[in-house]
Amino acid sequence: MSVNYDTLKKLQDVLAQVFIVEDRIKEIPRDLEVKELVLQKTKVNYYEMKDKCDQVRAELEELNRKYIEAGKEREAKESAMESATLVRESENNEKEIRDAAIIEQTLFKNKNAKQKYLADLETKLAVQDEIVKAQEEEVEEETKKKDSLIAEQMTILDKLNVEREELSKDLPANLLFKFERIIRNKAGVGVVPLHGIICQGCFMELPQQFANTVRRNEEISFCPYCSRVLYYEESDEDNNVIQVHGDIHTEEGEEGAAAESIFSSDEDIFGE
Ligand SMILES: [Zn+2]
């Protein structure tokens, strides 16, 4: 059976596109997943900040309460001083008022510092809130986009698959399986010419007998090094081969048969 390499080349191009589109379809939800993950982290940050704000706000309230109490205490001591009659009592009172005033002032300073800290936190929380909202919008947009992008790519894929079916229909299933795997692994190139005895896919030198088999084009040959499908193409290399290896048109000899048996062991996809 001689092989139609044009069909294989066309199939190669269609398959390469099919795989690109398939990968693209897989990538589409991934963009959304990444955005959702980022949003999740931003939200965690936001809630941590919010908890911190609530905590600091409660501490501030407590400080305020203590500060007001301290003020009342000082005032009470000042009134007591006014009604003090003994010198000794008055001295005691003065010291107590001074102490109460120090406590009041300290609380006032702490309260102000806490107030400032809370204001900073609230500013940061507001910024984080904006980020959350922006990312939520992005996720929402991406979700809408995802569905239409997938539908769009599926239409392209369906068309390609029709071509793929058409080009594949006369090819044996095991060849198709192998060929599709090669295209996937070899960046879309699964059929390459043989120049002389050199595979133009991996540029390895192949045994002369194997090259002869390729040249006879009676069956599909796969490069034993890179697994690509090989077809013979005339080139300058032919002259070199003749010089080095002599006449490549020698009739089927024992050598030719031997080479075939070496390289067709697992490549014999048309084997009967
Ligand atoms: Zn090769």
C-alpha cells in the first residue's frame, strides 16, 4: 500500500489546530479560577483587617470609658479638697488629685493614640474594600466571558473535527492513534521528509536499508529516533549518499529485509 502523505500533512495541520483549540478551552476557566483565588485571598485579608478594626474600636471605647471615669474621680477629689478642714487632710487630698490627674492624662494620651491607630486601620480597610469590589466585578465579568469564549471555541473545534473526520476516514485506527500522539508531543509536526538518510525532523542519520524502505513508500515508516512519519523527498543529500554508500537502488537483498525487520517491529502499523 502506498501512502498519501498530502492527506497526512493536511491532517497534521488540522490536528495541530485541534490541540491548540482544546488547550485554549481548558485555559479559559483557568483564568477565572486564578481570579477567584485572588479574590478569596483579598477577602481573607479584608476580614482580618475588619476584625482588627472591631477589636481596636472596642479597646478605644474601653479607654474612653476609663478616661471619663478618671475625670469624674479627679473632680470628686477636688470637691473633697474644698470641704477639707484639716491641713493634713488637705495635703493628702492634693496628692490624690495629682495622681488622679496623671492617670487621666495618661488615659487621654493612650485614647488619642488608639484613635489615630483606628483611623489608619479604617483607611486601609476602606482601600481593601475597594479592591474586593473591583475583584468581584472582574470575577463576574470573567464568568460571563468564560461561557461565551468556550461557546466560540467549541464552534471552531466542531468545524475542525469535521475536517479531521474527513481526513482520517481512510486511515487505520492505530496509525491515527500514533500520529495524533506524535503531533501532540512534537509541537504539531508529525510528517517530515527524509533527505538522503537524514530525518529532517530530528536530523539523525538512519541506516541505509531503512532509508530504502522509506523511499519505496510501500508502508508508513516512523523515524526510529523521533517517531515522526517519514516520506522520501529528493534533495542534495541523495548525491552524498550515493558517494558514501554506493548505489541505493540495489534490488531487494538480504540487507534490505534485515533492516525492515529491525525497524518495523513496533512500527508495523499496517501489519497483517
Ligand atoms: Zn527523526
